[in-house]
Amino acid sequence: MKDVYQLLILLFFPAILFFGACEPANNASKDAKNIDVADADSDFHEAKKIFYNLPSPPEVSDMLFSESGPVFNEAFLNRVENVDLYESSVKQALNLGIYSTDFSFASIAGQDQIAINYFATSQKLATRLGLSNVLSQDTINWLARNFENKDSLMDIITVVYRRSEAYFNENGEPDLALLMAIGGWTEGMYLATKLAKDLKYNTKIMDQISEQRLSMEIIVQIIESNKNEPNIHKYHEKFTTLNGQYKTFSNLLKEDLKQNKPVSQSTLKEFLKLEELVAILRNDFIN
Amino acid sequence: MGFAIFNRSVAQCVEFAEKIGLTLLNTEEFQHDGYLNSIALTSGEQIDVVKPFFKGRKYRIVVVADTKAFEYLNFRVINANQIVIYNNKVDDYTSIWEFMPQESENLIISVKVPDAKSGYTRGCVAIITGVDNY
């Protein structure tokens, strides 16, 4: 595993982290509960800015695949050879998210060599997007110190994702940050819907997929709030259709679960429609 | 930590979020979700972060500013029905909150920068979230 990290570090592009003194924290640990704060509401007005945080590739992979066990199929991943097809920054950002999810999926499945190939491919795309400019020796040293002792490829991709997201925003390209997030999430859904068949549509994986309706709602909000951004808004119709299908599927599944039944035929039928819509979107992104 | 520093750049805020925000998150215990949500704000301004939270996981939210003038940074966590499920006023404006959602839902972390007692104050604010380590 150490060799894997050394190779990753050589390939890696960076996170410039600074460690040192930090402010003391008041740590409040409580369960979520409704509290009466009506008197505080008048202090809050319309937001100046809204950040939308979709689950990142490691987060979505963990939720969807950590319990799928040995089920892994390399054929489902976007082929690394496709990387040279992506010439526009839009396609590059979308597929940076897609390859990051493929990397995360392979890592969770313990497919280290495949994960490295996907990491290298992500790196290639990142370099084309200008992210190599943030590479520094400090970063490489930091990774060497921190990852040799941590058996977690997921940490690496989280750092990559964070630096990419921050870089796009720093450089006045928030649309690319959003596209990377959307691409990564869509790939997660594509892989999960494909794996569901191998898992015989068990309620666990179906429920995990259904939970992602929340992310779906956020994507629709992102697209609607970027009406003037054609690279994002062009996906409005497809994601709106997908959102509608998500609701139909999720509501039916919720009923099945409430009655403690296995996935019903009508739920499965709606799931297969969902799978098809996700595949159409994903194929649009990768081709 | 400075006082009333003007003209914060995006890069400065990112640096602040990585240095202070991630330390407060404690990445040994909580896996960062990949977003720094760092921005330069002026007294009286507000920022929202919209994010899905999933049942069965433990989350830590860190809201922090780089200036003492924003010491009493107020944040609230609001659900889709506009119900405030947490307000850090009740915990003396703590910068950290941990919780386990009872249900999966999209929540808004809404942050209000306090009004300046005197003059114009500007500083970096970061809103960082992590989930119990995978």
C-alpha cells in the first residue's frame, strides 16, 4: 500500500495546507432538536450568496457502495481512454467529477490498481483545467507525511476535490466547480443503478439510491439559480425530468418500506425508468 | 487574527478555511465533505449553505471568521419547512455544532455576520461540514 501512496503522491496535485495555531473552539455536541428562535428570525434577511454542497465523490461513493461488498464491475466505469475526447473546459470539469467518483468506487472496492489508473486520469484532466498551477513541494511533502500512515485513498480524493473546487471558485469559474459536482454525483447514481441489478434490487441499495433524491433537488436548485449560465442551464430539462422520475420512484419505494415489503413490481418499473434517464444523462456527459 | 482587515481575496479566505476551519473540523474524526464555503463578507451580510444530511450519520458543522469583530457570528440550521433546528445563540455563539439527523433532509446553514459596532468591517467567513469518518 505504501507504494500505492508514493505513486499517488508523484501523480498528485495539491492541497496547500497550513498547520499552526488555531482559535479555541466552543464545542457544542447536541442532538438536533427544534428550538424556539422566533426572536432571532428578524435578524436574518435574504441571503447575499448561496453555496450548494452536493455530496462529493468520496461521500456519495461511501453512501452508495460501502455496503455493496465485493460487487464491482470495471465495465461500468468511464473508460480512461476517453480522457482525450474532452477538449472543452465544460466536458473536462464534468468528467473530472466522473473520474473522481470512479476512483472512489474502485478504492472502496479495494481495486487499488484500477483506482490509481483513475487517479492518474483525473490528474490529467485537472492539469488541462489549469489545476497543476497550485502544485507545490510543500503539498507533496504534506501528503508524504500524512498519507503514508493512513490507509485511506478516500482522503486523497477528498483533498483533490477540495482543491479543485476552491481553485475554480478562486479563478472566477464557479460554473466549472458546479459541473464537476454534478458530473461526480451523476456518475455515482449511474454506478449505483447498474449495481442494483447485481444486488437483485435489494431494499438496502434501492433505499440508498432513493435517499439521493435530496441531492437531485439541490441540482435542480443549482440549475434554476444559474439561468444565465448556459453551460449549466442547458441541462435544465433533463434534470427536471429526472427529478420527477426520482419523486415517483422514491414515493413508491417509501410505501414498500412502510409496509415492510420487498421492492414491488411497480416500484421496480419506475426504478428502471430512472436508471434509463440517469444513463442518458451520463452518456451525454462522457461522449 | 487581524481586526477589520480590508480587501480579503478569495485566496486568503480559502487559506483561512483550510488552516483554521479544517483544524476545528478535526479531520481525524470527521471526513471533510470537500467544500470550504469561504467568502469575504461585510458586517450585516448573510450567507447560506444548502446541503443534504443523511440519517444515521453524525455531522460536525464549523462556522468561523478570521476577525475578532465577527466574534459573535450567528448561524442557524433550518429545514425545508423553515423550522430552525439549531441556533448557536443558545450556545453562546459557538463555532461548532455536532448532530445526528433523525431523518435525511436538505438543510440550510444560514450565517449572519454581526453588524459593526463602529465603521466598516470585512473578514473571511468559512462554513465547513464533515461526517463521521467513513
